[in-house]
Amino acid sequence: MKAYLAIALAAAGSAAEGQAAPPPQQQQHIDLSSKLINIPDSNWNAYGPDQTSKLLDKGGPQNYPAVEVSVSRPSKNAWDDGAVSPIPKAIGAGDVILVAVYLREPNLADGQSEILPLIGATGAAAPYPAIAGAPATVTNQWKIFFASGKAPQAFPAGGAQVTVHLSSARHVIQLGPIKVYDFGPNFDVARLPH
């Protein structure tokens, strides 16, 4: 995921500026490990009245652990059932945040897809202020999905979470490893992959 993200950041930076990619020696190096604000793993906590979940010890991409959430029926609100993962480090007001999550819907046939209404990051307590968010079009294959945004306020350590809303349909969603990056307040969000 780190190599993919580095390539995506370099390409997005060039595309956002409307110029051809600069020679490698001119590209700004970003030490992604220094921007990581969570423990990269599959630390998901499923919630909601119409879901059951189980850990797949080696069921994720490249045999990493994953969590499988089965939603028995859609709900009025997409967030009534879902999954969250805590972000253990603090986030400053205005910081640019990037969430990278592996997802799939293993029961879909080849060529089929389904839209999850939201993946991203929010505050960990009501009113759950949005930090980063995007829909995700999942298939039966593992894929990395990205959501980015600017923190509307400061969040203390443990005061934010990665979230995936799952009540949009009756389905089985597998959630794999998560990485969350904080690029600080002066980073151009348009440079990040979508």
C-alpha cells in the first residue's frame, strides 16, 4: 500500500498542477511513515442492530486479517450499522487527513459492484464531525479506497475514528487493513489519491 500511495501522490501532484510529471530528482519526497497516525491493521469494531461480524485471521488481502460484516437488512440511515477503527493520535484543526482502506464484497459475481455510501474519518463522539469522506464502489476483489479531507477542528488522541457506513443494503462486506495519514495544515488535499 505504501508504494502505491507514493506513486499516487506523485501522479496526483503533477496532474493537479496541470503539468507533465517532473523528473524523479525534482519530485518532493514525502516520508509516509512519519505521517501515519494509526496502527496499520484490521482493527475494526462492527456495530448496529442488523449486523454480525467475525474475524478472518488470514482472509484479507495478501493473507492479512480482515473483518467480515454481514448486514441482514438495509436501514433508514446508512450509519445504523457500520464499522469503526480508532485513530490513536491527535489531529490538529485544519490538518489534511487521508484514509486508505481495503474493502470487498465477496458475494458479488464477477463484474458486479455495489456502492457503499461512506468511508472516511469522523470524530469519535456525537455529533461525529466529518473529517474525510467518500463513497466506495466495491467488487468481489480486494481494492484500496481513499477518502481525504481537512479536519474541521482539533481532535485529541483517540478522539477520531475511521468509519464505514454499511446499512445501505443487505450484504456481506469484508474490511481489511487501514492506514490513516496526517499531512498537516499546509498540504494541498488535491494532491491526494481519490
